[in-house]
Amino acid sequence: MGKIQGIENLLVYLDSVGYPLTEQQINEFLLARKIPHSKPYGNMIVFDRAHIQWWVDMQRKTDSLF
């Protein structure tokens, strides 16, 4: 399992898997606790690549329902 550190790196990853989001959208998901992440200390935000891929898959399924 790989880790993605920081929002900027998450944006790059999401773009690479064809699910581009803006920094504002990511921040909104973080505030609403709707995207899997951890904060090991301070302001550091870490995303587990496998969890993010699962989340993207779930978002795509939800988006396709409407």
C-alpha cells in the first residue's frame, strides 16, 4: 500500500486516474470527512492510495446513478 502525502500530491494522483478535482473540492471533502485520510501529526495529511482508489470507484458508481 502506497501513501500519498499532501493535497497537491493527491491532486496529481486523482488527475492520473481520470478523476480530477480542485483543491477547494478536496478541502470541502476533508472538512465534511468524506474522503479517507489521516493526520499523523500537525497539519500533515496522508492518504492511503488503496483507500483513495476505493473512494474514487465509489464516487464513480454514485455519479453514474444520477
